Amino acid sequence: MTGPDEYAALVDDDVFTNLMVRRNLRGAADAAERHPARAATLGVDAGETARWRAAADAVHLPYDRKRGVHQQAAGFTEQPEWDFAAMTDDDYPLLLHFPYLELYRRQVVKQADLVLAMQRCPGEFTAEAKARNFAYYQARTVRDSSLSAGSQAVLAAELGHLDLAYDLFAEAALHDLADLGDKTGDGLHLAVLAGAWTAAVEGFGGLRDDTGGLSFTPRLPARIDRLAFHLRWHGHRLRVTLTRDEARYELPDADPATAVELRHAGEPVTVTGGTAVTRPMPPVPDPGPEPPSPAGRRPARRA
């Protein structure tokens, strides 16, 4: 298979892809059990859904015990390292200057892959594993794809590396305004713009929905004093406003009988129409030193 990282092809057991397989198998089984009559018309019975769940449970996520990190794909961490110190700015993007077969055989990542897996399936990784994985892959990801910065920003914010998260967010947000890829003349990079929104809402807003409900663990970087955004959730518009001191949740269009359940920093919160709920901003964990990026590839520091 080939996962999200285009500098790795024909790999076995890409973690992101395998987690998507697991999610889809379990989602299909859940859907069949919610709609048994429809499932029966498709020839799906309890035995088949049980086999789907067994296959999901058996999905393999390669892990390097020696280094204490998940492998992006089986064997990735055993490959030779790329010589980042020998690169100059003119060597990037690498795909324009080096054969793909050379890239495929080295530990060099074009765009978030294992990091994207941690963003989309956060419950599959412990906090300690996320920190180790993020540091390992941050040092090997060159962001030759504009799609990478948004996902990297989400994990950087979750782990408390807020300056790095802000600079990655800015890179995504300014990609077309500053023509960072020298391609804006061909059209806007809409997926990059979506990545900037994701960095703001999932990164600084701390939004997660992988458990079937909404949860927020917000944290603002030093250069943002206020962040506000809206979400449509089960037909209701939820407004979230974050400041240095508090998080505010409200349903601006709902009647008083409407209620939405969510979690703020792990605490259950009920938001009803017409009444805003505020909670103090949670403390930011001490992440330690910022993980290094490949030489010359850290996102620009923004004033």
C-alpha cells in the first residue's frame, strides 16, 4: 500500500491506512447492527459482522520497541536516515531533485502520515506515545506537501508546543496569501485552507469527536488572545469562544429546551439554548524542549 506520505510507496502495514481499515470495519458492523432489516436484504448476518470485528481487532500497528515509537509503516525506522545536513534550500522540494526510489528507501517524510494517524484516531495512542512519535517524525518531515502543516499543528498544540503549532498554523493560513509554494497563480489550495481551519479548531480549540461526542481541551498560543468558531452538531449551531481566561459554549439559535452534551478538559458540560456556559481554560502541559525539525525546515517564526 501507499499511505499519506508520498515519499513512501509499496509499504506494508501503514499505520494510518490500517487504522482507517479498522475504523471502517467497526463502523460497518455498527451500521449493520443498527439497521438489521436493511443488513439482511444485503445478505449481512451476525456471523459476517462478527468476522468484520475480528478483522478490525487483528489489524497490525507496527511498533519499534528499540526506539519506543510507532513505525509509519512496517520497517520504516530501520531504513537509513536521510542526510538533511547536506541539503540546501535549493534542494527542496526533494522530489524535484532526487529519484523517488532514493526517497522511498530513506527515513524522510513528505507530509504528515503517522502524525495524521494520531490526529484522526487520538484514542489509539497514549499521551506518552504521541509525544515520542511526534518528536521522532517532526525530525524527519520536510513538508514538501502543503497538506502537512495543519496536521502537524494539531499535534504540536495538543502536546503543548504552542509556538511551533502557531508557526505551522500560520504556514497553512498564509500559503496562498504569501504564495509560499509559488503556485497560487494556478488557483487556491483549498485543502491547505481547510488545514488552517483544522489547526485552529482541533489544535487551539482542542476539538475531538472520535468517541462519538464532542470534547474540547483548548489552549491558545501566546500570539492569539481570542479564538471563536462555530460547529453544526446534530442540527444545532454551537458557538465556541476562547480567551486567555475562559472557554464559552453557547447555542445561539436554539430554544431553551435544546441541550447539547460535550466535554471540556474531560469535564461533562451541558449547553442549553439561551444560556452560555463558561469554564476556565485548562492548564497547558509542560512539553519540554521543542522537537527539532530537519535542518532548515522548521516553519518560519512569526512575529
